[in-house]
Amino acid sequence: MHFLPEQLDQYIVAHSQEEPKLLQQLTRETYQKILQPIMLSGPYQGRVLSMISKLKAPQNILELGTFTGYATLCLAEGLLPNGSIDTIDINEELVDFQRAYFDKSDYSSQIQQHLGNALDIIPTLNKTYDLVFIDADKPNYSNYFHLVIEKVNPGGIIISDNVLWHGKVIAPLNEKDKSTKAVLEFNTLLKEDPRVETVVLPIRDGLTVSRKLA
């Protein structure tokens, strides 16, 4: 979804860092072999995720929603040399696909895959995190936030994807639309929770950056 005129959007992409070749390959194979390839973060959002991670230089990253591993690799670019990223996804059919690209990257040994329901897995992770990326099922966004917030270090960053939800956040709400309702509730939660300060960025389908206060 473009929130800017397409020509201006193309100009922004053209004058931002180029997408690494490995990610170009991952994108191509995702579109060839995987259902719903639109779920990829994409080259511009990927460079934004990479830049935020590099600016934060995290020791530990937590990702909720791996898909084919595109955003995982973007976030891993900012890891400290001895850092790690835990990435959780419920789709077992994608595990080998993800691993193949992780192993082609410079971050293979730093990426730990977790297969299953994030609501069950998050409490078992005995780490604190400097950076969290939420890009999973929308009805559980608020639940994910409540689970991860205590695992985020002071000054840590939570990035949340799809917070503008194809523009549905400003359309009349269909009460049967659970995902849109959940996104609206989540956006209000981030705005009002005193533990974080939040800014919404109109990047792709909406990207929220929240910083945990001390």
C-alpha cells in the first residue's frame, strides 16, 4: 500500500540503501514458491528495519512472525558480534526455507528458530531484549505486547508492523472484522501505555516504533 504518490515512493526507494543480493534472491524465491508473498517486508521497509537495528546495536532481538526470514536477516544486520535473534513462527512448512537462507547469510549461528505458538514460547525465553519486532497474527498483537514488554530492556525498541492495516484503521469498523478491531486496540494501547513512548511511521502498511522508558 502506498501512502505517498507512487512516483515519490519510487524516488525514496531509489535514494535509499540498495537491497542486498541475498535478500533479492529470497524475495524472488518467496514469490515463486510461497503463498501470500505480499507478507514479505520488502526492500524499503527492510532497509528501515536494518537501519533501526544498526542504530540500536542490539545484543538480543526477538521477532514474532518469521515468514520466509526476510525481516529476520534485515534485523540481524545490526546485531552485536556476540548477539542473537530469536524468531518465532507457527508454520512448520517454512522452517527449512528459512534455514536455507539463514545459513547463506553471515548470521547463521546467531539466528535461533522457534516453531510454535508465540504465546506459549515467549514465556520460556530466559533473555531480555533490546529490540523486538512484532509481525504476526493481528488478533494477538496486544497479548504479544503484554508478554514481551517485561522482557524489553529500558531504552529497548519494539517495532510493530501493519499498524495502519491497509487504511482500515480510519474506515468505519465492521464489528465482525476481528483483525481491524485488534489493530485499533493495539494502537491505542501503545499510545496510552505509560511504559513506552511511541511514534507511527507511514511506511508500507504502517510501522510503529515504541521505546521502553526506564
